[in-house]
Amino acid sequence: MPIAGLRSIGCVGLNALTFNLLVSKFRSYYIESSLEAPPEIASREWGFLFFDDSGMRRHKSFYSRGELVDYVRSMVPRHVYHSAAYYQRPGAPTMKEKLWQGSDLIFDLDADHLRNAPKSYGQMLLMVKKETKKLLEFLTSDFGISPTKMNVVFSGGRGYHIHVRDPRVFLFGSDERREIVDYLAGRGLDMDRFIHMAPMEGDWGSGRAFRLRAPPAGAPGWGGRINRTLLTFVRDVRQMKEEDAVALLSKRKGIGPKKATSFYRNLQDENVLSKITEGDLDLFSGSASIWKLLLVEFLDEEGVKVGFNLDLERGETDEPVTADVRRLIRCPGSLHGGSGLRVTTLSQSALEDFDPLNDAVVFGDEPMPVQILKPFKTEMRGESYNLAEGPTELPSCVAIFLMARGVAEARARR
């Protein structure tokens, strides 16, 4: 069974000193901190991965948060997961015997889903946060889901999870959930629905029977979103120098310098923004081909990259996290075993200022000797580290992060 948020990091063997240190640090954290139990804990399946690489232990169930906390404190798992699903018998050994009762709607936003993600961990997390905010806006505006029915969770790794706990979605099957993902990603949208020739209304004085139209800015769903994106693009281009704008537009396949120049000059019309707001894109003869080329790009930019891994070369996707009604997801309040960072629940208002590399760090700054196994760059608590292979001493929060990722080992003090 797939597990949301588990990647290759942190899944390597550990030497004895590193093993004992990580187990000790994780145990100390769990003794001092409590996990956040999801609603209906007695109906959830639980799964755990441990530091000894003994494989997944799942089909566990707990009747209370106290029972769960006792188990975690005694066993000290590396990763803690609970099911998105509700079961009649969550501890049963097979999925069929569990008797599925429904499932939360889960979205997994991870740097693995993003094209051209920056290599810097901090910048990567900022990019994923932007996608998370975009998704929350989609869910609120297009699906009418109340913010009180959604939980935002930093995964402890390279992204965020959104748990939708709205009774209206509990019984959705995989097909319905996959349709939601397709809508959010903008897959399968009909271009002609957004930019098309429509009969003219009123006396335009041009003698033309049709005019190039798009949905107005106030249209619901993707129509209004595309219009507002067009407006933002046009405002930006209008402020550019002509040669810069022509160079920018000409980078798009199918738009040469001649078309780009004509397009830019027509955008300078003082009424162009009000026309586009109303859905009128008929700026000049032949503009339809340019708008449609830009629309392909805008659809890709506006869509949310959620819950799937995309192989850009082969064009293949894994099963979406969102569509899997039996998915296991990280438990808030637990530690991510591949980073040592806390899986952190956030209010939507707190998301804007949340800094994972400061706010999800739970270990301190006391010096810790380590052996760097390969050159590595990272950031933590406002500091950047460019580490060469060999022995060094680092703040414990950084050292544990590196050991959890498998790029450093604990080293005995001399």
C-alpha cells in the first residue's frame, strides 16, 4: 500500500552509533511531546516504519490517543502514519476485512511534483507553499469547502498535506477523487470553451458578425481564473519596453517578432483592460492564434500540481494520492524520519508566515560531531551550510537532519 510523503531520503541503513543517537533523540522528543490524534482515531488504521529497516508494521489500531502515544514512546518509530480512511475493523489483517466506511480527501503537495523546482531546500519549500495556497483557494472558491473543514499540515519533508474532512466527500470513490485532481490540474479542459468566436451583440460598427470572446473576469471556476490571469499578463507586458516585450512574446513557439510587435502595440490601447475584463479579446485580426498559444501556458501555470509524481520524459504518472481511498498519511505531531523535522499542523492564516526550517525544527543548537559522507548544501534556522566530506561539528538540529537524510553519520567525541 502506498504511503504519502515517503521518498528515498531517510531509507538507508544506519551504523550503530547513528542508529542509537537517532532513536535516543526521537524518544526524547516523543516523551516531551504528544501526537495529534485525527478524528475518529478508533476507526483509523495505523502504520509504522522503524530505524532498523525491518519494513512496514501496519494493520494497527488504537482506541485512544493515550494508547497511541504509549505505543510510540515505547517503540520509537522512524515514521508514523494513519489511514485517511475510516474502517469498521481497522486492525483486521486484510483490506477487505477492515470494512471501509469512508475516507478523508487528502492532497499531497511535494517538490517532486514541481517542474523546475529550485535545488535550494528553502526555495523549494517556498515554491511548494505557493502551490498549497493556490490549492486552498481552489477548494474554497470552486468547491465551496469551508476552511473549517480543511487541515493544512507541513509534511516534515518537502511539502504540505491538506486533509479535507467534509462529510460530503467521505464516500467519494477513486474515480470521483481523480476527477477532482484533473480539475485542479486543469487537465482535459476544452480550449474552445475559453477562447472562441461568438456572434456580436449590438452595433459594433465594424461590419463583422463574430468577435473573439473569453469568459469575463467574474465567471465562476476556470473561466474567471483564466480571465484574471490574462489581465495580469497584459498589465505586465504593457509596462515593458517594446523590445523587451517582443523578445518575451517571441520565445513562445508560433509567435514571431512581427506578430509579437503587433500584439504589444494593440495592448497599449487605453480600453484594452476593460475589454478583456468583459471577455472581449478581439484586439486585432489574427490575435486568436496568439491568445490560444498563451492559454496553453496559463492553464499549466494555474493548475495545481497535487498528489502525483510526473515523469516528464516518459509522460507517466503514479496513482494520485488523492484518488487512493486507503492511503496512509503522516500523523501530525510526529517526526519525519528522513529529516527530523516535525509534521506540523497549521491554520490557513498561519501558513503565510510559516518557515519550516525554523518553525518545524525541534532539536537544539548544541554542537554535535558528525562525519559528512558526501558534499552537501542545506539551510536551517537562517544559516546556510556548504559541507565538504569529512569530520565536522554542527548544531544538533542540522546534524540530526543530515543523519536522517543519510548524508552524515554520528561520530564519537575524542
